[in-house]
Amino acid sequence: MRYDRIDARILEIVQKNNRLTSEVIGELAGLSATACQRRLKRLRSEGIIEADVSIVSPKAVGRPIQMLVLVTLERERSDIIDRFKKAIRSSVEIVNGFYVTGDADFVLYVTAPTMEDYEEFTRRFFYVNPDIKGFKTMVVLDRVKAGFAVPVETPSEN
């Protein structure tokens, strides 16, 4: 997956606002709309752009309770890890899930309408899973920053 200086500029632009037209993105990146469309298509097909999403306010859609959950598995075996990753992907309550190093094996970002709903989720998701050794919940008091923008390094010209 290689990209050049112009691709890097396009990536910076679409991470700030992916609803801009190809004409506007092209103008900002110094390209024609057609050339911009070709580059965007390639960036998507190569997996450099993984998805085009909107960031939704959990509070606005009735899920004001937000938690970060640290999960520790009983054992770090590949079948157990794969099974837990699959469970994460299939849970609508889990917005983001990360397999991490350190004291926990996974960090999950979970939303719920109420604390009672979160408690029910924990019973259904954690307590019945024999592969889970334990979990710790941190309730989010304030979401200070939300986004998916990644700093894009501009490749050096060779």
C-alpha cells in the first residue's frame, strides 16, 4: 500500500470532511475531479481508506452512558482470542474494541441507554463467557474528543 504526496493531501482532506465533492477535494489537492475520483477509488480498494463514516452523538441517539471496559481473558490462546474478537464484532453495544498489551487483553468502548442496560449487557456478554477472567469498567464522564483521523505522513520524494 503505497501513496504519494497528493494522496496524503487527499487523505488529510477526507478525514476532516468526507462529504466534500470530488471537485472540491481535487481543487484543494491540485487535481481535476476525475483524477481525484480515480485516486479515491484506489485508496479505498487498497484499504488505505477503510470506511467512510459519520460520528454520531451517543447522547443524541439515546445511549448517553459510555464506558471503557478493560477485559482480561483466562488464557491467551489463539482460539480464545479469535472467539472473543468475533463476539466483539457481533455486539451492537460495543462501539470499538482493541486487542492490547499490558494489564488487560482488550479495551472496549461500550454505550448503553442506562446503567441498568449496561448491567444486563455485562451479565449477557461477560458473566456467561468462561474465557473471561475479569473486567473493569470505567464510566466516561465527558467525551473530550471523538474521531478517527490519523496523522498522515507525507512520503518523501525519491
